[in-house]
Amino acid sequence: MLERSGEDFRAEGRDKVTLSAEERLLLDRIIERVTEIQDAVKRALPGNVDLQREFQVGEPAPQTPAQAVRLARAIEPLAQENRQLLIGRGVDGAKLKHLSAMAADLEKLSTAHPAPAPEAAAPKKGKQKRSS
């Protein structure tokens, strides 16, 4: 199961990520759906550690939209392969399609609203050398 660590979302290479309400909602829903699939895998095959590892059971929850999209895209084909196992645990094809659609929507939103450039790239205020 994914573990959520606070509401302070951090991005790769950036200090803080500001998510729109829609991005935050999709991120949370993707985490919920992936957790549901992971729980189904754990219930179906509690002793199959290799399969649980493939489904990233116990890994930290994604913190950024890009991480959530990558996770959803990694889980969805595995879930399709193990569909019969998951159907008996409440995860059907509609839920898998929904996961895929949410990942696509989140990716579109994230590319439509890119994060601001890191502050390190901005020139520092204060004394500046003058060229003669």
C-alpha cells in the first residue's frame, strides 16, 4: 500500500510544487485507485512478494503529477495481465480504464500548466559588477 507523507508536495529538482485544485484531485484519486489495486493484490496473493513488488506495494505515494502518471502507467498493464485475479477482489476493467484516463488527464494538465522555473536561475538582487 502506498504511504502518504504530508501535504507538502515536492518535485524533482524544485523546492515546492503548486498544484491546481484539479491536479491535486487527480493526484489524490490516482493514489486512491492504485492503493485499491495494490490492496487487491495483497488480499489475493498475500505470500507472493514478487508480484507485490511489481505492483509497488509498500512504496511511497507519488508526490508529483509526473510520478503519479508514471506509477499509473506502470500499474495498469500489470493489472490487465492479472485481471482475473483482481476481478474477484473488486477491481474490474472499468476501474483500470478510469485509472488510465485519470493519468492521461493529469499529464495533459501538468503539461498545460508547467511549473515555474527554479529560483536559482533568477539573478540575485544586490551588488552587481559593472563592466567598463
